[in-house]
Amino acid sequence: METVVVLVAGGHGVATSLWCASPDAVLVRYDLTGLRSGVVKRWVDGSLEVLELEHGCVSCTLREDLLPLLDALGGRVIVDLDPALEPEAVCLALRSRPVRVQAVVTAVDTSTWLAEATGDEELVSDVPGDERTLAQVVVGRTEFADVLVVVGAASAELDAVLDRLSPGVPRVSLDELPAVVEGLDRVERFDQVTGSLLRGAPLEPAGDVGVVHFVASRPFHPMRLHIALDVLLDGVVRSRGRLWLVSQPDALLWLESAGGGLHMGEIGRRTGDVQEIVAITWKAAEFEITSALREALVTDEEWALADELDFVDPFAEHEMEEL
């Protein structure tokens, strides 16, 4: 029997509510608060089992328990994810299994979402070495969802942010959720590196919410870019970018930020000259972001002498780290 999975993130009883409306489904829930000591709590239809893992890590929980469990269950399974288990990582792990993900559902708490998504608070986690911020988790699971369950009274500003972060994704109440999920058949999308950075999001501003779309055909000066990136850490919900540095002419770099956390890394060989960065802003001066990025590009003289100049590069491979 085929296993069909609905992944639920964000809590607020969404998974339980969906399970109650789906009499033939199995509810699986994880609690990873004891992971540091190698203990994971798992409920299957309300029956608790305490698992002891040889290595206390998220990947072990996925590999040693969740994936084999889903293989064995068959039928429809609703998985209530612990915050340490991000939907995108679970979907990636399931690509090699005989399991179909029907939908990813994320709860959006209207009373806290914007503050969490633009902050720099560290995620409260018992996972060893987990350095993610709350913003990275909140934004990531919202951006990756097929359905958003709105918990509380929505605001025009939050609606405008979600229109740009998750364009076209339905936003529903708990009562509406079962019918919406029944009509879904998730299409995989792991194309953030090569796909459109805008994803059909509206570009025009809406109140304090806006979108910055920065494009340039010349490289960045590494040190000036390192300084300029501070503008993406205040009043920015999400930024993504593909870019290249005059000091690393053959490398294509990827930039991603959520709230006050940002990281960069090399993703391959550069095949063109276009820099592209998209930022969804809330209460930020968009012209300041554009100006800072433009001033970080190399000048005509620097570009002409690039082979002769010795650029100090804080993004060199051995120094690349989360900023």
C-alpha cells in the first residue's frame, strides 16, 4: 500500500485537528527536546514510545526512525514535526523512499510571526550544534509550505509579507484545512539555486512591506560587500541572491538571510555575469539596501586592474561561515 504523507509544522494543534478530520489517517508526532541525551519521544496515534538513539542528532532521527516508520505504515500519515525537523529537509530525505508527500502545512501565528521572522533570536533547541535562528526556522517552513493555516487575526502587513514570501499559497482556517489538503498533490520544488528568486511575488510596495530586486552585471568588491550585507539584517524578512566576487571570478556564490541571520556559500562555477539579490522588507528603507549593494560593486578601475590587485576577501573558502 502506498504511503501518503502530510507534513505539519508550526504547532498550534494543526496536525491533531487534521487527523480528527481524517478518520483513516495515522498521526505521528515527534518531540526532540531530549535529543542531546540521545532520547526521542514519538507518538503514533497517541501511543508513546521513547526511542534511544546511538547518536543524538536530527539526521539519525530521520534515518533511523521516521523514514523506516513511514515505509512500514502505509496509507495516509500525518506527521506533526518538532521544530528541529524542518519540512524541506524531511522532503529531501523522502525523495529516495516509496513515499508520496501530499502536502506541507504550516501554522502561522499572526500575533508573533512578523516579530519572529525579522528578529535575531536563537532557536531554543536541544539539538547539539544547532545554531539556527528562530527567524530561519519560521521563515523557512512558511516559505516551503503548500498551505498556510492562519492562527489568529491577520493583518494587512502580514498578508502583504506572505503574498511575497509564499505567492499563490492558500491561507486557510483550521475548519477549511481538510478540504484544501484533500485537493492537493505536492510538486517538488528544490530549485532555489537555479530557479526564479521572485517566484511570481508582487513587486509593488504595500504599506511598510516591499521587495528589493537588485541586479548588476559587474562583480562585488569582497570587503565592501561584507560591510554592505548589514543592510540585509535589519527589517528584512527574507533575502536570496546569486552573486560573484572580483576576488573569486570562477565561483558562483549563494546568499540567504532570514531576519538577523545570514549565510553564504559556494554553489558551483559561474556561468554568467549577472548579480541578482531579492529582499522582502518590512519597515526597511529599500533605497538604502539598493544603495549599499550598488556601492559594494567594483569600480571601473578596480575591474580593469582585477588581475593585478590583491583583494582582502572575507568570503574566501576557508573563512566562509554563517554571518
